[in-house]
Amino acid sequence: MVSRLKVVNYYRLSGYWFPFRDHPTDSFKPGTTFETVWSRYIFDRRLRLVVMDAVERIEVAVRTMLAYEHAHAFKSPFAYAEDSAALPGLDKEQRARLLDSLTAEMRASKERFAVHFRGKYGADHDWMPIWMATEIMTFGHILTLYRGSIPKIKQSVAARLGVHDKVLGSWLLALNTIRNICAHHGRLWNRELGIRPMIPVKDRNWHVPIEVANDRMFGVLTLLKFSLDRVAPQSKWTARLQALLSEFPAIPLTSMGFPSDWKSCPLWL
């Protein structure tokens, strides 16, 4: 135990033993062991890795789709930066913040394609073409680009993922938040979500025979699987997640929002 506490902060672990505290005495419930708490910590760490794998695949796909749709919607590959009509969903201040931030990213990027572009075309172009720009954007930039895009572009990208464009916008916002939690090694397994993804209303598979809720990780894991089935159907992500759940049978899935009969959900078949 001491050796583990030397490498994992006491206060980081405290989030995992909180469910074992007996309130209001604040003592541990009978039978609680350090190994039980440590097991939940290890499960959560591995869950973050599985989640990040899915988020990365979806993020890369959305980047690619946005670049493609913008390149085909406008006559210039620089329209996203030079034509305010290309991002009608952003007001003047929002657009200025996006472009200022992108300018800094473009100047600082050490990616080989960025260095090459600056050296060969920097004197003639202030901006990279959209298919390059999306590759150095942060997830936050991608979210803003999606939100600001013309309806046709948002609808085309969302259709590729099988949802309404408003639903996809909420998913990207939620995934950006989840990504940040994972990047800072935050706790996922029993987290109640502050930013909640929209659940498709008209798709019965999200509601029958079980209702997929959006307040905990089960809803996020479901939208990840739903999206990966469309953008990376060859991946073994679902099998890896289910293997992780099987490896830690003592983890209470209800704390993650899993219904008892979650495997009957058509989205998980």
C-alpha cells in the first residue's frame, strides 16, 4: 500500500474510496480493503484508455469529413478563414477568437507538412488550406468549426454518423469534455456528467427495450459504439470494452449508468 501511495496521490485515490465511507461517521464500511479501492482505480485508468481510443477515432473521422465538406462547398480552400459566409454560425467575436487561435497553432506547429507549407507558401498565403488546417486544430477548434459551419456541411457530416446535426453537435461537446477529463487523468467510472450528450429522439433503438440515459458513462459508451460502428466498423473496440468489464466483475456497473439488462439494447448487439 505504501509503495502505491508513493506514486498515486492520496487525494487522487480518495475519489475511489468515497463510496466505501460510512456517513455521517466518515469511517470505512466493514470489509473495505485497500485492494478493493485500488482495483477500482486500475479499472478506471484502463477505462480511460479504452474511451480515449474511441474518441480519437471519432475525432479523426470528423476532422476528415469537415475538411472534405468545406473543400467541396466553397471555391477556395481558404474560405473558412477568408470568407465570413463560410462560418455563419459564429458571430464576429467568436470567429476572431477562432482565427487568432488557429494563427498561433499554424505558426507554432512542428508537423512536417506545416513546416513545409510555411517555407514554400508562407509568403503568399496567410492560411493553410482547410485539409491542412483541420490537422493542427485542437478538438475545441473542430467543435467550433462544426458549430460555425453552414447547415449543409453539418447535416452531411452528421448523416455519416447516422444522427441529426444538433445531436452530433452535442456529442462533440460531450466528447471534448470527456477527452479533457481523460487527459487530466480524471475519474470516469462513477462520474455524473455535467455536459450531457443528446439522445436521438426518433431512433427506437435508444429507447426500447431500455432507455439509454445521458447522465453517466453508459450513455457516452453507447454513443461511442454507435459512432464507431459507422466510422470504424473494423475496430475491435466493443470487444475490448466488454473484456475490460468482464475482467473486473466487482465493479458496480450501475454507478456508470448501466441498466441491469443493458445487453438487450439493440445498439449493443
